[in-house]
Amino acid sequence: MVLSASGSSDERVTLTAPAPGTYDVYVNGFTTPGGTTSYALSNWVAPNSAAGNLNVSDSPVTAGVPVTLTATWTGLEPAKRYFGVISYAGATNVTFITVG
């Protein structure tokens, strides 16, 4: 599980390969104005196969050495939000991308 929790408004919890089932989500608002506060929750399920709408620049990489890659999307509807996963051949780590 990957978790970001800070004073910003963009928090994220990412479950990789979660077990099938029902999950409960609880929000503990940080410095809320009091009274009723609205929260938005988005969720995605990324398949194990490529959707074909994300391209990543072809750049040589070396394990353990940071590299800058350029990702471009095609065919996305501007009013929607998207989630993508970039995996690396032979590596267990992945990079998560959100658009919108």
C-alpha cells in the first residue's frame, strides 16, 4: 500500500493487487472550516494489459539511477479523470500517473 498524508488537499492511497472484497474508506479532515465539509473520492482499477493511450519516451534507464521520462496521452476526454501505471521490464516497481 502506498499512502500520502499531508496538509495538502491531494491525498492518495494506492492498493496494488488488493484482495477481492469490500473496503471502507474513512476521512479525517485536516483543518476543516467546521460544520459540514464535502470530500471527493475517485477510484480506478488498472488492468494488467495496456490500453494503448499512453506513450512514454524511449530513454535508456539504469536501475537505481533517476531518469526523466516524458509521458503523453491520446484520446482522453477533457472533463474526465484518468489513472495510469507505467511498469518497467524486469523491475517490481511501477510509476502511477493521474490526469485531470
